[in-house]
Amino acid sequence: MNGFLYDIKRTLSGKFTIILIVLLVLITVATAYGAGISSDTAAPAQTDLVLPYVNDTGGVIHVSDYVINGYGQPVSGLSITSSIGNASINTIENYTGSSNDHGYLNFTVHSNASNFYYIYTDKYTNGNPAAYHNNEIGYYNGKMGQSDSYSTIDPCYSTYFNYSFEPIYAVILKDKANPSQISTMVYVPYINSSINNQPLSISYNISTASAGVNANNAGSGNVTEMTHPGVLIITPSLTTKDLDKNVNFFINNKTEQVVPTVSYIYTYIKPGVALQNELAIYFGILLIPIMSIFSAYFYYSKDKTSGVLESIIARPITKGKLMISRFTGNSVSFLVGLLISFGLADVILKHYTGVYISPGTFATMLIGYLVEAIGFAGLMYLITQFEKTQGQILGTGIGLLFILGFMWTTLSEALLFLLHIQSITHLLKNLLILDSISPSYYPDIIADYHLGVYSGLSASSVGINIYSVVLIGLAWVLIPSLLALYFAGKRD
């Protein structure tokens, strides 16, 4: 094996490289675990809701419980204990049974009571009734009634109940095909004769909080009709641009709104983006720069200042080639570490959320942090050409980390404040230019390009496009390393 390849192999198999990869894996896996359990704490597949329907005919009370999970899928085999009580809430009869293969538990109770209560536990997790909540539905002179909507529960944010007619449930759910999306399920157990010839019109719109809720704004393409008992699941088309906006559902017959407006704020972020946001807090500002600085120091700067490189150069390899081999080894070690780290994170997120990191988000994180690592390594290699001692090199490297990482946002904002820029777009364009000067912020820039949003504005409107992202990335990969190579080569 020639000296060049041997030196690359030596760097890749070095102790610090192994430590680097282990640390990357441990921290990324821990972050992925946190993002996974926080984005899906209720485990939709194991969270069950009971949606009852009761009526009486000639001294017989009919009960039909429909059980669904957090995806709106029917749940079979769930044991439900409930009771029928009279107007004084004295028990008429208790009943225990399990939902069938279609999610229904049907039973009858013989009673002449025209006004009564149906009492049951309506929320279950992993088959266990929630200890904090028993639900109660009243039945008065042929109509069901409920005093309020169900309490908030994750992932079913709210369950709404119709007050005027036979019950109509609107349940906010996770979407089975894509857990980053939210679905609304409309369940109508019975359509009585008063609205039987008036199909239910179900529509939705997406609005900002300031715009308010207005049924007239529901798009014509978003209207669905329901003419018979059953279940309808509607999944609005939502993207990250809709974060913090209101999603409003309207259920009407021909003459009036029959269910209070179902409105919720879309706050869910895809698991991969959640991981990306968590990593951005410290991964890009602290961990990657520190590891890159010390990796370059141990494999190049320390050897150069201690005279070790001189003994290597005695073999047929120049200072320039030696720098290239060490720099290549540093870069490849980060590539391997990041691939392993994000690969394991992907498996963890799939386990907890049911969805893998999207290819775009995976590539964004990999390229962003790899460019940052190579950029800081290049700066260290460049510094090494001018500093004489190990202390000076490490001190300068840590100083660059402090300025380009911790202090860069403060320095940039202070500079822009002194320039008295009034236009938000102009301000963000200048902020983008300043962020481009620090490798610590390249992961954020490429993430903004992928999401299409930069500080609330369109990313393209402030200059974040494929050309600027590639140009900034190439600049940090090539400029510091090529300058280091130039000055190293001058001494051959």
C-alpha cells in the first residue's frame, strides 16, 4: 500500500475517529428517541375512543358503541364496562362486553325510562381505561345530549358532538398513511327523518388565526356529502407552510350548521424535521464544530507542530499529499459517522412514529452537517500553516468556534441593527449573507431551502435557492482546504 492510502487508512482507524463515530451515534440516537416519543406519545394504534349511540323503542334501550383507534380504524376485542342510570343517576343495569370485528359493541337494556343516562369510560390506552375521565351521555325525550365536547387527547385532539339532532361525531386523528398529517373523521351512527333528505355537507378550509373561522371560505373542491349512516375520513393537504394555521371543518345540512365548527391549529412536524430541529439546537453550533476541530488537531495539527510529520515526509510523500490524505481521512470519518448516526435515527423514528425520515430531509441533514464538519476542518488545517505551537492552534480553533458559532447570531444582528435596515425582506437577505460566512449555519440554510421557508418568508424570496445553497456549500468545502493546501505545498 502506498503512503498516501496508508495515511488515509491510519486516520480512519485512529482512536479519535472511533470515539468521534461513537459520540455521533450516541447523541443522534438519543435525540431521535426524544423526537420519536414526543411526536407520538399516545401511540395511535394503541389508543382507543368509544363513540356511543343510544335510543329507546317501546321500553327497550338500544346501545351501540363504536370503537376506533387514533388512526380512525375500528378496534375489536376492547372490553367496555358501562351502565344505564335513571334521571337520578341510580343504576338501572350494568353491562360488560367486547367490541366485535367491526369495532361495534351492541346490547339492549329493558327499561321504561324515557329519560336516562349512559355512563362509560370513553378513553383507553393499550386497552386500559383512562383513570381520569368517565363520560356521561344523557337521553331526554328521544334525543341524546352531551354537556360538552370531549377532553383533549393526543393524538385525537378533540371529539365534537352534535347538540341538535341525532349524534354526529367529528374526531381529529393522525393519518395512517402519513403520521405527519392530521385527518378528521366524521361518524354519523344514525340520520333521522328530519334530515334524511338533506345530505350533510362537510367542508374545510385553512386560515391564519387572524382571519378567523368563516365557512364561506371553504373551497368548493373541499366539500363532501354524506347521505347515510357511516364513517367518512377526510385528510386535508397540509405542508410545513401551514404550521400554526387554523384547519376549520364545517358540517351542515341544507339549512344550518349542525355541528359546532371543528377547528384546530396544525402544529405537527414530521419526525425527520423534528429530529432536524432538535439537532440544530446544539449539534450544528457546538458538537460538529468541536469534533471537527479536535479531529483536525489530532490527525494533522498536533503531528505538524510536534515534528512527527517530518519523519513521515522522509518517505516518498510530500507535505501537500500528506495534508490531502489526512484531510480526506477526516472528511470520510465524518461521512461514515453521520451515515451510521442518521441511519440508526431513521430506524428509531420508524419504530415510534410509523414513518421513515424522508429522503429529502435525510440528505439535507447529511449534506448540511458534513459540509459544516469539512468547513471547520479546513479552517483548522489552514490555521496550522501559520501557528507554531499546539496551544496556539487549539486556542485559535476554539476562538473561531466561539465567534462563528455561539456569537455569530448576536454579531450579525448587531451589525444589521447599526445599518438601520427597515424592509423585512432586505433584512433577511443581509442576514442570509452573514449566515453564509459561518459554516455553523450551513445546516440551517440547506434545511430552509428544503422546507421552502426562511423566518416566515418564502426561502426563494430572500435568495435561498439551489444555486446559492450549492455555491455556499462548495465554498466551505473547497476554499479553506485549498488555501491550506496552497500554503502547505509552498513548503515542499
